[in-house]
Amino acid sequence: MSGLKDRFFSILVDEARDISVKEQMAMVLRYVDDKGHVIERFVGVQHVTDTTSSSLKDAIDIFFSSNGLSYSKLRGQGYDGASNMRGEWNGLKTKIFREQPCGYYVHCFAHQLQLALVAVAKKNIDIASFFTTTNSVVNHVGASCNRHDALRAQFQEELDDCLITGRGLHQETSLIHADDTRWSSHYGTIISIISMFSSVIHVLQMIIDDNPNDSAGEANKIQREMLTFQFVFHLFLMKAILGLTNDVSQALQKKDQEIVNAMALVKSCKEKLHWMRNNGFDALVEEVSSFCDKHHIDVPNMDDAFVLPGRSMCNAPIKTNRHHYRVELFIYVIDEQLTELDDRFNEVNTELLICLACLSPNDLFEAFDKQKLLCLAQFYPQDFSDGDLLALEDQLELYIHV
């Protein structure tokens, strides 16, 4: 580890399965060199027998031991937590923090936050099925040039009818594919399906009418799923949630993003999600019902018993449509979003980041705040004694005036 010497460092860890179907853990070290430059160094790949938090921690311990690294110098940790590894990363984060209380977890701003939020939403089986259907819509309708051209032509015809009112201006004329490696793509897919809903249904019907083959059968299945209140509810629920988090997802990935502004956006996003959870259900149902009426989709009475399509009510617990859509979907999915945001941006690491931002040299250290930097030092009791903290106050006065 030449160059690291006895410096403080942070670790960035990711997990992937290689071509031989073996689990591999990659590690990057981040530290500051003699010239004050932040260095990120890829230091190796470690095979792990499984991806439990205990196995990952053991692999890191072995790597530290074989390379002369010590947890006493660890001051930060970051992980990719957008997939089914979320629980394991949280467990690993906790294990390392117990061993080194100054090894704070910080969300990697380069990571696609919205992908993590979509992943936790998919913990609800109905939402997971919904995203499967949206992918099928895009893949099936765009499976050939003819279908894609038919979609464009149908949508253009609808736009021409709207030009008098101005509603047809500046509209997207193709479906956006949801890419699990790109931020905002899921949001873009949902927006495009909503705006092109009638055209998509029309093209699916064309496929059904053309030939009674496997393709027509799949188109029929997709169309039947889309023309349900349940699908439209999922569509608008995820549009509302991802719409609130989309700006945060994009802002966090900007290289020139100011930390204080980013944390303010996260706080605002949490507040809006809380408000939506407590006050937004009826408005969402009204919006969904209006869309369903426009597209001739049956709207259930919220006070009637909920019946899962294709399932018998025999031996099924009795619950109303309102309970299912409000408690089991609306509140559940929003609570998962809030939990994910709280895990990534809790009070401790948010305050830590805001304090760190005071050291930014931008605009002649305009963000410099002595009290926040004194607070920052208190996050690291192993590095600052009571005497050091007293001296630091005077040193900071000198620092800003030099």
C-alpha cells in the first residue's frame, strides 16, 4: 500500500458475480496524499463464499490483515446498496461501525439513489410485478421497427388532435426503456407510458389482431393487465414517489453539487413524502379514477371487499379496497422509501456532511463556519482530546484569516 503509509482512509466496497458465477468483493481505498489531493485507489478483488454480512466482514478483515491496514485508521465506509444486497450492506455497515465508531457511513453521491428507491419499492410483490409489466410493455411494443413506427404514428395522430389546445406540443414520441444502471430511467418510463397510454393500447391491439401467435398472446396479457385499476394505481403511485425523489437523485450525481444544498434537497424530499403519506391518498385515488374513466377502465368502490384478480374470495381475509390500496400499497411503499432515505441520510451522517462542507474552498471559503467545524471535530473523539478541541478554536480563527 505505497502512498497510504499511516494515513486515515475510507473504504468503498462493491459486490458482483463474475463470469464463473463466483461472488467477488471489490474494494477501493480513499485517502489524502502529501499534496492534499484526494486519491481513490482500486486495491483488489476478494472472493467470498457467500454475501452475508459476516462473510463480507471476514473478507475485509483478511484483506486488512494481509495488507497491513488497521481499523484504527478507518474513518469512512460506503457501499452499493441498490439491489437485494441492501440488508447485507446494512449488516456490514453496523459490524464495522461497532469495531470503529469513527468509521461513519456516507452515501456515495455517484450511486443512483433512485435505483435504490425502486429496489425497496419492489419488496412489495405487487410493485415488483408492476415494474415487470412496464418492462414488458416497452420491450413488446418496441420489439420491431414496424411496431415502433405504428406507435409513433398513432401518438402523432393523437397529438395532432391536441395541437389546437397546445397540449400536443413538445411531447415525447417513444417509450423510454427502464435501465437498472441509470438514474431516472424508471421515472422516464412511467411518464412515457402515462402520456402514450392510448397509443400503447392501440398498438397492442394491432399485434393481437394481426396473428394469433405467441406474440399476440403476450400482447393480450399485457393489454389486459394495463386496463385495470390496479395497474393504473401502481403507475400513478410510483410516478408520484419517483417524481418527488427524481430531483434529489439527479442533484446528488452532479459533480459540482454543494453538500449543503444536497442535504437540503434530501430533507425536503423526506418532508414531502411524509406529507404525501398522511394527506395524499384521496387525491391520488381521484387522479387514478379520472385517468381510468378517460380510458374506460372500471373503478372499484373503495368500500367494497378487495378481490385479487383471478383469485377466489374463499378463505381469503376480508378487507376493503381502501385498506388494500391505502395500507398495503400506498403507506407501505412510502414507508419503505422513507426508511431507505433515513438509512442513507440519518441525522448523524447528514450533520457530518454539513459540517464537512464548511471546509469547501469555493468562493473564498464562503461556507466557513467555525462552530460547525468544532462540531465536526467532536465526531472524532479518538483524534481530538479536550485539549485539542480548546486549541482548535484558536487555530480555526487563524486558518480563515491566513
